[in-house]
Amino acid sequence: MAETIAKRLNDSAGVRWTVLFIVAFTMMMGYFINDVMSPLETLLEKPVSDGGLGWSSTDYGFFSGSSSFINVFLLMLFFSGLILDRMGVRFTGVLSCSLMIAGVMIKIYAITAPLGGALFTFSLFNLQLPLSAALAALGFSIFGVGYEMCGITVSKVMVRWFTGHELGLAMGLQVAMARLGTASALSLSAPIAMRYSLSTPLLIGLLFLSLGLVCYLVYCVMDRRFEKEGQSETSQDDSFRLSDIGSILRNPGFWIVTLLCMVFYSAVSPFLKFATKLMIAKYGVDADVAGFFTSIAPFGTLLLTPIFGSIYDRWGKGVSIIIIGTSMLTCVYIGFSLPIHTSAFAITMMILLSIAYSLVPSALWPGVPKMIPLKCLGTAYSMIFFIQNLGRSIVPMCVGKANAVDPSYATSMHLFACLGFTAIAIAFLMLYVDKKKGYGLQQPNIR
């Protein structure tokens, strides 16, 4: 029955592509907010008398990793998956947008309130931070709950509507729109902040994120209409049970994908948060345009990720695509660690990073439904993202400390390169397990 329902829902190409762009737009707004403060590191570290907040590299590193704190330490990301599989995509999507909006509002208060030189001590991390950084980290943590919850919700919507069709292309387009949000934040945030104020990019993001919530409510109306026509989200025989968690944990493919996600995204997402300052400090790029250098990577994915996803849809070879992508990623960080200081070299490395950043997600995410049943896909995604967030919360703090000790960025680039080598090894392990278990990761998506 579940397969029949899926066919009814995704038979119409016009309807399923409309669904894609509605939910992808919502996710794009979340990505914009997630990276909107990344280009502002140098401004945040200026003294208060010069219009900054007086943060240190360690303060900024703590803030950058804080989006994962509640998800990781309070297991909220795991519970997000349970909520999704039990309550459905409508409820979970609206909840995730609301949490993102609440988190952004706290961040805006943190950087605009007259907090003076007040300090806050985090005994757990043995850190003493400016109160503005602590409040911003709290807001980022709450935002992070909604951000990751929205991510797994949109992923499940894609699988539900595009399984058996252009799943790789659909996920590639969704990723491309998300990267557009990232690229817009990286390229526009610093110029806007310098022209107006530190809070202006966040206020713009809040406005667009609210628009994203409205778009998702439109999708909810469409989904409810299908339900009224007798096309409910799941059949009774295909509903999620807590016992399904055990089957996920016993699946070797789940663990390989999880480890690959943790290592790959820990090597990319934290780098982008520090890349703007890297361009300024090492390659002599002017602060006004450094964000544009950093945005080359996410802007490149706008075109490349859908192309690679479409290749996977038609010709397969998903694991091979991942191996190529992780190898390119590693070469990029080795390049950034070399004593070469020209802006042309930096642009070349960012272009290569954009290709690697497109290859891996285009094959990785469409491969997950080949290993995990739809009824527990939300829980599986949440467990993947939960473990992934362990890396994304720890690596920025390590990089922040490394940059404080070694301003040449060689140490932090070596750290990223080690993550790249680890990703390559996991990708080859994925190829072996796929041949043994017959997941079909090397097979085309279109049936």
C-alpha cells in the first residue's frame, strides 16, 4: 500500500517539482542564517570602541561550534528524528522553522544589547567568554536544533516524492539552493555589516527565514489536501516503531554513511567559517571582497551538484563519485597548507573545493534511502546528523585554538587534510560493503 501511495503522490512531475522548490527555499533560508556571521569574524574581533564586540579567535571558535551543542549534548537531534517519523513532515517542518526564528532573534539581541564588558564562564569547557558571545552561542544552539530538524525533514520529503524518479537531481537541486543561501551569506554579509551595522545581515536573514516559514505552510496545505484524498503519509503496516532503531543500528551501511558524513562535513563546514579570515591573513585579500573568495565554493555547487546528481540518476557509480570528491578535498587542504600566498592560487583552491563539495553530497544523500526503509528514514537521518554534529562542534573549537597558536594556518590546514584522508579511506570501505551487501549504491536511481 505504501508503494501505491508513493506512486499517486509523485506521478505528477509538476506537483513534485513544486514541492521540491517550496521546501528547498525554506532550507535555503536556514543555510543563509547558518553562515551569515562567518564573514564577520574580523569585525567581531575589533574592540568595542571600533564598532566590534572584542571577541577573540577562541571566542569566535566557540560560537561557531555552538550550533551543535543542544543537538549533541542534549540529544535533541536524535529526538528530532523520532518526532519526524512519529508526527510527520508537516508538524516537524513548522516546528523547525519556529526554532530557527527564535534562535536568530536571540543572536540579534546578543550583538545589539549594551552588555559592556560582562563575562560569562563556561565551566564545562573551561572558558570565560564575553556575555555577547555566550548569548550569541545560546541563540545559535537553539537555531541549530531547528536547522538540523529542518534538514532531515526536507530530506524525507525529497525521498517520499522522488523515489523511483529523479532523486539524485532533486537532492542536488535542493543542495544547490541551500548552497545559494550559504554563498549569499558569505558574499553579502560583510559588505552589508560594514555599511550599516553588525546586526543588519541577521535582520535581513530573519525576514527571509520568516518568508521560508510561510512557504513551508504552503507545502503543508498541499500535503493536507493529499491526505484528505485518502493519501496519508504512511500506511498502518508501514508505520515507524521504536524497535526499528535496532535494525538501523545493525545496518553496516548506516555506520559507514554516518562516519563519512561526520568526517566530510567536519572538513568542509568549519573551514568555510574560517575561510574569510584565511583569505585576508594569508593571501592578502581585501576585507571587502574576502567573502566573495570564500563564496566560490558554495556558488560552484549551484550548478555542479544537480549535474552530478543527474549523472548518478542515469548512470550510477555513486561510490566512485564520492571517492573522487574526497580525494579532491584532501588535495585542496594540502594546497592551502603550502607556503604560497597569491590570491590566484587561493581562487584555484576554492574552485577545486567547490567541485569536491558538489561531488560527495550528490551521491551520498541519494544513496541513504537505498539502505534505510522510508518509515524510519527520519530517525536514520537524525542519527547520522547527530554523530556528524559531534565533529562539527569539536572541529571549529580546535581550529580556533590552532589559529591562535599558529596564525599561518598551516596547523589547521593539516588538520583538515587529515580529515580528508580519513574520508577517502571510509569511501573505499563503502565500496567494499556495497559489493558485499548489494545496496545498489553503484546503480542508477531512475527505475
